[in-house]
Amino acid sequence: MNIRTIILALALAGVSNIFAYGLSEGSGFAVDPAKGPWSSFAVYPAKEPWPSTDGRFLIRSEDGKSAPSELTGQFHSLFVDDRATGESRKLCDYLRRVTVAWAANHLILVTDYYTSRDARVLVFAADQRIAPIKIDTGTLLALLPKSQGVHLVENDHVYVAAWQLNGDTLALQVWGYGRRDANGFRWSCDYSLVHGTASCRDRR
């Protein structure tokens, strides 16, 4: 498979269907997330505010107040609103596109495609019971053996995306291409939200 066009499936804890996205380099999302099963999780900035399964929390996106820059475009911000208390909290800023998924226990899984060459995962608890967690190439580089780390360092396109939450273990999909892997590489990885450890294996 040409790694330049990736089919990314996201399966969430408590959700039985698998939802697939087509992501083409430099072109954003290749399918309409508002149709069919795509509506079960959200792509921003295009998506409307989206409640948690129990309706207590609401995720929404706001556009930045400054005018878009020719170099960087327009920044956006993700917020979570607590309908029970009326409180609102900013989760993060983002530039291009993010996918957002509700997981068990009010966890929020964000995959941030912050450049055309990189994606990272951000994990938030809507009720703030855990501190935010960031998982990017730098995170994995510090946790994986050198034999795997070279793929993260020597390729100029590397993406880390949320796949599935199993208890306290977050399954990730990691893929990329470049000087080291002209035909691309693809891994399935497990990241422990409790211990901050990671392991990856080839997925061909």
C-alpha cells in the first residue's frame, strides 16, 4: 500500500463499529465525516459541538480571533463544557485538523494532524482526574529501542494516531515514510496511560 494515502481506522472503547478515514498528504480528510458512521466521532474545525455519551460534557471548537496568516493559517481551540456545573475549559489549540473521540470514563482522545508531515495524540480527562498526556514521535523515541527509533528520526513524515482504548492501555497506529523507509513503515503500538511505557510491532 502506498503510505502516502493512509486508511486510518479508529475503534473506541464501548463503540462496536470501526470507522475509517482516508488521509491524503496535504489534502486533509478525503471523506465526509458527517455521513453514516463518521458521525460517531468528530473532525474539527468542521464538526458541530459534540456531547459525551451520557450528555454531561460537550466538546466544541472555536476559531482564533486573529486573521489567518499566509504562513500558518488560522488557529483553533478545543473546549470541553461541563453541563452539570456550567464550567468551560480549553483543552488545546490546533492549526489544521483534529479527530476527537470520546472513550470510557469521560476520556477524550485527540489526534492532531498539526503539519502535513506529523500527527500526535493528546489525551484529556473531561473531569480532570488525570493530567493531559501527549504522545508524539519524541515520546516514542524516548521509550522505544534504538532499532525502532531510527524510523522515527530518519523519516521526514511520521504520524502517531489514536486507535483504541483498552482499559488503561491506549492502542496507537504509527506510520511514516522518508529517507529511511521510502516505501513506508507501519506499526501497531501500545501505550500505558498509567506507567507511561510503550511497545510497538510491525503491521504490514
